[in-house]
Amino acid sequence: MMDGLESLRGQAVVVDLTSQFVVLGTLIGVEGAYLVLEESDVHDLRDTTTNREQYVVEARRHGIQVNRKVTRLRQGEVVCISRLDDVLA
């Protein structure tokens, strides 16, 4: 797994991408150039009136609204990854 990410394996994470997407889910590993998440929510911020921070805080309070069983995210698109439990609500 990418350096520093091993401690996040099996935990709910928030992945901010360079695009207008934010992804929440359980980090299960790395496959080549991709992070792999299970039970994830791939959220397009263009589809809502809330901003990125508001959306993530709501997920912290109410749980992840799962819309994908497995998601692979290209590591080159990742701006930031953190534990959902570390989000200040």
C-alpha cells in the first residue's frame, strides 16, 4: 500500500479529488495506480447546493450514503485523504 496509507486500511475515509468529486468509503487497498474503496459514496458536488465541507460533515454525522460496492480512484487525482472520524463535525 502507498507509504503512510497502511494505517487507514479498513477505515472509513474521505478522498478529495482534483475534480468536483468527493469520495467516501472504506479503504481496502491499492491496485497499481488506484486506491480501492468498498461501500463508497461517489459524490459529484455539481449535483448539490452544499459545498465539499458541508457534505463531508453531514456524512460524518449521519453516515456514508453508499452508492457503490467497490470504487477505484486514480491516485494522481487525489488531493487529500483522511479518516472520516477525523472530520470535525
